[in-house]
Amino acid sequence: METPELAVNDHVILRPINRRILPEVMSAYLEDPHAAKAALPWLKEGEEARSLIGDLMIDLELHRNGDSIHFWAIHSMEDNSFVGMIGLGDELQLAASAYNLGYWVRKSWRMKGIPRACVDAIFNWQSHRTEQSLIEITVHPHNEAGLATCKSICEKWKGLAIEGFVPIEIDNRTIPHVLHLIQLNRGD
């Protein structure tokens, strides 16, 4: 199933990742490298970041015609500028899960409800194309904004946090994360 363009609201639209937006992604990365690393924990800082982000963009573009992952660039409806990225990936904690949800929004667009609105568009699309799918969201326990967004998503989509922590390997270290699960059912 090809990753489609998805309408979100009057402010943003989701377009399948395309490597041609790399300059805009790098500009957003340079605004706040720390936040980008929180969203992409494997990301190295400095000069190596451009190469790693470029490789990611190519990889995501190559996968957009399959069904194992679906990633979008978030663009402004006003001027088509790059706002962030969001997607359904395949780095899973549970064998029963279909995807994990990840997102990153550039600094100037934060605190506007962008991830939540994009998640609604993606989950609506996913609900209409499959009988059911279990979606994971993992959040570092000290990421207060991420936890708040995740709580809001779980309230809307009837998700729940799993007791305890799951170990996530980042830079050869095990970092505990909170795992949230959302079961999407057709037409839900």
C-alpha cells in the first residue's frame, strides 16, 4: 500500500517523504539538534548528522511504495514550508504490533497541536485500510512534552500505557522508555 498524501487541517498537510526536502530538514535540524536527537536517538551530532539524515530520507522514500513503514513530511498549508516528520515505523517492542509511531516537529511549530492533528489523520487512514492494527508509541520518561502528547493521543484513540519500562538500545546504552499501545479497529 503506497503511502498517500493526507489532509490534516487548515494549517498542515502530510506528504510522503521525499529526499528533495533534505535542505529544509537540515535547516530544521540546525534550529534544535537536541530535539532532533530525542526523536531520532541514533542521530550523531555535527557533520555526520547531514549524512545520516540524508540516508534516512533516501531509505524512507524507497519504502513509501510498500506497507512495512509509512512516513510523511509535515508541510505548512500557508507557504508549503517544512514543519516536521511523522510516521509509522517498524522498530517494534512487541511481536503483535503493526507499527510504532514517531514524530518530530521543528521548533517554530511546537505547542500548536501539530502531532496530535497529524496522528488523527494517519490513524483515520490506517483504520479504513485494515481490520485492525496495534500501534506502539515509546516515550522517554523525562520527555514531558512527548508524554503529554502521547496521553492526549491515547485518550482520543483509547490507548493505554503499559506498566513499567521497556528497554530501548541507544548508542550502545539501554534507556528505559514508557510504552503505550493503541489498537486501531476498522471504522473506529
